[in-house]
Amino acid sequence: MTVTDLIDQLIDAGSYAVQRGLVNASGGNLSARLPDGAGFVVTGTGTWLDRLTAGDFATIDLEGRHVDGPRPSVEWQLHSRTYAGRPDVGAIVHLHPQYAVLVDALGHGIRLITLDHAYYLREVVRIPFLPSGSEALAEAAAAAVADGHDALVLAHHGCSALGETVRMALRRAANLEEAATMTYRLLLLGDTSVQFPPEYRDRIIEV
């Protein structure tokens, strides 16, 4: 895997996210750990995720220094702190999915309904609202996923989905929003209990 390959995957991920309504305008940001582990690339500030080019990515080193490219997204610390605490993570997709944010704002947890939700997400964690781009947000997000969680809701803001690869991080983000959409529809129907059978969660085999 080369840096060019990673950037191409992030460009594809950005296009998919916008097409699926997971983010709007210049919201959200995407990143991937460099192949040599010396840092990561992240979308530049103000970029629209469905219009990305190779020149829209900034390079940040392990100490959080801006090494190359445009000014990084205001959320670069969110990515940096998570990578530092999770060496198994190769990519982070931070988006603003409507239903995930809405269900959380209504005070409900996002329920895992399908096998895919249970397999890819395992459990959804959340943190209360903290200012966008702040060190406090970056630290809280890193702490929330430190024990291996890969799907995080940022209250009144968006979500972060983690993965060993760009495709896995995006897959988790898409499943998170699908789970939130199903949760919202169940709430409209008056249901507050339907979820994937908990007795089967620990029996789902990683492949």
C-alpha cells in the first residue's frame, strides 16, 4: 500500500459519503495512517468530500506537526490522538450523519438491529458535546475508543468510525447511520426494545 493508494481510497470514501448523505458541504474529514507509520494524511480545511483531489490532503507527523500539503482540517487533533492511542487503527472517517446525531440528541442510544450492525459495530459509544477542533474533544474521543471500540457518536456533532483500512472505517460509518435510521423508525413506531439478539453477539466470528 502506497500513500497514493491510501489517498485514492480516501477520495473514493469521500465521494461515497456525500452520495449517501452521510455528510454535507464541507463537513467531515477523512484520514489514513501512513504506510511507514510516521504519521497520517488528513483532508485539508474547508474541503468538500465529494470533490477531493490528491492536493487536498495534509501530512501530519507523530508529534502533530504539519509536514506537507494544505492547512489540515480543524479536527486534525481528533485523528492524531486516536492514532496515538490505537496502533491497530489505519483509517478514521469523521462524518456528520443526520440520524446518528438526531437519535443521540433525543436521548436514545443507537440500537444494533441487523447482523451487519452487530458484526461491524459491536457497540456504539458516545461523548457529550465538546467544541469542534478542541483539544478536549480530541482527548475525549481518544479515551472513548481506547478499549477497542470502533464506532463513536459525538453529541450534536457527528461520528467517528475507525478501521484497519479506509474501506473498513467507511463500512462502519455506513452501518452506524443505518442502525441509527432503523432505531429512529422503531421509535416512531413506539418501540424502545428491539435489537439484535444479545445472546448471539458473542458468537459472531471475526473473519
